[in-house]
Amino acid sequence: MEPELSDRAQVGSFSAAGSTLVAESAGHGDTVFVLVHGIGMGRSVFADAAHHLRRHGRVVAVDLPGYGEAPEPPRTPAIERMADLVAAFLVARVSGRIVLVGHSMGSQVALEVAARHPGVASCLVLAAPTVDRSARRPFVQILRLARGLVHEHPKVIAAGAREYVRAGPHLRRKFRAMMAHRPEHAWARVGVPTLVLRGADDPVCPEPWCREVAAGIPDARLEHVPDRGHETMIRDAAPVAARILAFLAG
């Protein structure tokens, strides 16, 4: 088992339509921060973000199907199918004001939850949103990820390496599912306030792309996190948490 988000964290699974996710919950309150990880990752990478956010509500971090401790599904689900699973889980198991936070590929899942299932989330946070429409080629994405790791903190590299191994032999299929998704088709259907967050040094999510994301969603704004790259929610998540809380405060 990975380290829990708190000493009193609760871990459980939820299944629908042939796929299973694992969710870890900690904290209390009417506000619920739901954290959705990126490709090759899992809920454990959000430990620092959860530390900051659970002072202000409940935190629920998930392992998407085939990641972390969630079992590999028979077929690799598309981003839309993972969003349907997350939405079904939230409707069945989570009550309160849901703040849906997606990081990297998780931003694609969170976006589809908001677009396909109105009313499930109260607001949306897209941190390091992928995939830039000008770079939807595997080689380009891998090169950008490699550039981002050159100056990354050892904590991020260690966490990423561990989770990528756990993601298993089907990572290539998962990567293809991420690349096939078209987030711009969902932007106009998002009916909740949205915060787009970009690490100022993120080579994976260029500023023009993040501006396009924010402009395409009816009620969205873009903020930059100085001195952070693509994995800004993993390494010292305090600046991200502060921006999320300020966003909620209006």
C-alpha cells in the first residue's frame, strides 16, 4: 500500500461498465477536492497537495483504471469512458461541493466529467492541461516530457518512475488513448467556473495552448505558477493549493 493521504484515510474501490477505480478519502467538510492524476501516475503523487487542501475540506484522490492500485481493465478505456466512471463514482459515493481537479491527462478526464455530466462538479481546475493540439504526435510529447524532467526535483522523478512501472505493460495503449482525445470538443459544454493552471516553466503545456484552453471554456481564467514545470501539483503543491483556494473564495 502507498502512504495514505492522512492517518485516518479511507480507501475503497468502485466499479462500473467493466472498469474499476480506487479512491482514497481524507478530511471533513462540505467542500470536496477530487484529485485526478496524469498518465503513468496514481493517487499517491497527490500526497502534498492533499496535505494543503484537506485543511479546507475533504480530499478524495483516485487511481484511474490500470493505474496505481486500480486493476487493469480488459480494454484500455478512452478518456470519455474514464470520465463516465469517475462521474458515476462521484454520484454514488461523494456528496458535497465537488471541486474537480485534474492534472495533465487527468485534466482531460476532469474536463469530460464536467462536459458530459452537468451538475456533478461545482467547479473545475485544469492543472497542466494536455494535449496541445499543435503537438499531438507521440515523439513530440515524449520529447517535451523529457525536457521537463531535465531540471525536475528528484522527488518527482522517483514518484513518476514508481508509478510508471505500476502502470504496467499497457502504457503504450494508454498513451494512445490520451493522444486521441480532443479536449477542444468539450470546452463549450463546460458549465461551471474553471481555473486553468500552468507552471511557468512547463514545456509540455505552452502558454499559447493554455490561453486557448481558458478562452474556449465559457467561464474560465488562466493563472501561472512561477518556478514550476509540468509536475507542479507533485513537488511542493502549496502554490497550486493557494491558487485553488483563492479561486474558490472568488
